[in-house]
Amino acid sequence: MSAPFNFCAGPAMLPVDVMKKAQAEFLNWQDNGCSVMEMSHRSQPFIALAKKAEAELRQLMTIPENYKVLFMHGGGRGQFSAVPLNLLSLEGKADYLVSGSWSKAAAKEAKNFGNVNVIDIVENEGGEKRVMANNTWALSEDAEYVHYCPNETVDGIEMFDVPNVGDVPLVADMSSTILSHKIDVTKFGVIYAGAQKNIGPSGLTIVIIRDDLLGKARKETPCILNYTFAAENGSMYNTPPTFAWYLAGLVFEWLLAQGGVSAIEAVNQVKADKLYACIDGSDFYLNDINEINRSRMNVPFWLKDESLNDAFLAEANQAGLLALEGHRSVGGMRASIYNAMPLEGVDALIAFMNAFAERHKTNN
Ligand SMILES: *Cc1c(COP(=O)(O)O)cnc(C)c1O
């Protein structure tokens, strides 16, 4: 066995090179005589770090000039409140596409703030789940924005086409898919992502917002959730999560060194294809998502004989394959294979799954 591989859905593994760099400069960052986490966020070295991280994220995602990049608090769920507070007027209405548990939770939270039209977009076709065609969704004519979740982390449902919602601003919860493949930022009004899946440690939330959507926040919006305040203050209206920001910056550097988003996308495609091929090629395992919506980041699967679940997890752990238990709401298994998961990790998992199936078949 090589190093253990951690398949946790979040907080997820970080690239080993990033962890080593952070460890090496933990006590004395860039000869400042202290750790980066012991420095003022308003000090010149930290401001330089913050600017560099933003510039590299802009480069990685090709974020146009007319979008602001905000480094905020409160995780994905913080944005479930921030989005309606900043974008939904008291008389207005928002459409929420529901494709799994996170988009459902976002819609529920938004209802606390106003008029929300919930649109279920997943259908079950011959035992397989898939997202219904865009033109069948009952979108409102007068929505102030449409919210959706391109990758449902728990359910393993990913939408690869950006929804066509006309001129209505599209708001996307990209917590578990940001930076995993190329996207056209200009198709979105707001993109947000909690950092702890594909960017860095928890405590940091990235928000990418088109300029014309600023300045609409309700008066009662808490300042730390207010996009306009964040933009006007360079995300330093209050003390930002500085250590998480620093680590995110190291991850951006690492991604650029890998060749950027299209290079990592190619690896992600290979990892996912191999894992789904293993599941489909075995009569031991099952995944019930239609091919067109199978997540490249979170691969849920079930053992056909669920009485073997505990044995599977225990033996996987022993083999150094960690955190494969499915989300408590759906059960089964889940392998999260974000950018930081090397191909060798997926190969090790596949080898284990095949061997486990072999062992337990002969036992019957
Ligand atoms: C993990 C996750 C969240 C919740 O993030 P928190 O930072 O725990 O609030 C929201 N949306 C998606 C898609 C997620 O994967």
C-alpha cells in the first residue's frame, strides 16, 4: 500500500505538495518572523498574498473584469441566506431548481426571506435518476434570479450544461465542482463555493458576482453577508479567514502548476470514467444515476448486498482507503474524487473493490 487515500466529501483532502509547503513555512512565513496566521490582514505581506490569490483564481477561471471576487465567511450555507438577502426584493420572486439535497436546502433557506418558486428537475426513468430537459422546467417569467446546484455532493448528480434561463441572472452553488472543469463565467450572475471541497480548508467561501448585481442588498442584511460591503472593502470589512485564504492561494498555485483547469479536468474525467466502469462492470456494485448526470466529483455507489457494508468499510480502512461511507441521508458508499485526489487513489480504490467482490463472492 502507498500513502492512505482520503475520499472524504468535505472537508476533503488537499494536495500533498500544498500541505508540505504549508508545513515548511508554518512557523515563519516568508521570513516575517511569524506564521501567516499570526499577521494582520491589513499588513502589506498579507495584502500581497490576498491580491495574488485573487489574480490566480481569475486566471484559472478566466473571470472577466466586470465580475468581483469576494473571499467571505459562512460556508455554502451562509450563501443560502446571503443570496436572497442580496438579490431578492421584498415583492420579488426567485426560482430554485432542485436536483438534490443541497439545492433543496438552499430553497428552504431562501423561503425565510421571500417568494420562492421551487422547481423539481430530477426524474426517475427506468430506475435511473436524471435531470429533465431544460425546456420542461416551469420557470417564472418575472424571477429576479434562478438558483441551482451544478453538482449535488450527496446525490452524485451533476449538470454539465449550464441552464438556459434567458436574461434572468443565474446563481450557482459550485461548492463541490468549482475548478474541476472549465466553465464560461459570463453565463452566471453569481457563483459561490464553500472552500472545503475543491479549494482549501473550511471557513472560507468564494463568491464571484457580476457588477450590476451589487447594490441590491436589503437594508437589514448583516454586513458580513453583504456583497457590496465585501466588494467595497476588498473582502476585509472584518477580519477574513486569513489562514484559509493563504491555503486557498497555495491550491491555486498548485493548480496552475498542474496546467490549469483544463489539465485537471482531463484527469478528473479519467478518474470518474474508470470508477464508473468498475461499478458498471461488476454485479456487486450499483450506481443509479443516468450517464448524462453522473458526477465527476462525488461517486455514490451501493453494494447490492447491503449486509456487507460494514465489512466493506472496515476492509477499505485497513487498506488505507478512508471515508468511503455514504452521506447519512442516503446510505451506501461515496467516493469523493476532487482535484486533489490523484489517479493512483482511484486505481487503488478500484483494485480494492474488485478484490473485495471476488473475496465475498466465493464466500457465499
Ligand atoms: C458542502 C456543501 C454545502 C454546505 O457547505 P457548508 O460550508 O457546510 O455550509 C452547500 N452546497 C454544496 C453543494 C455543498 O457540497
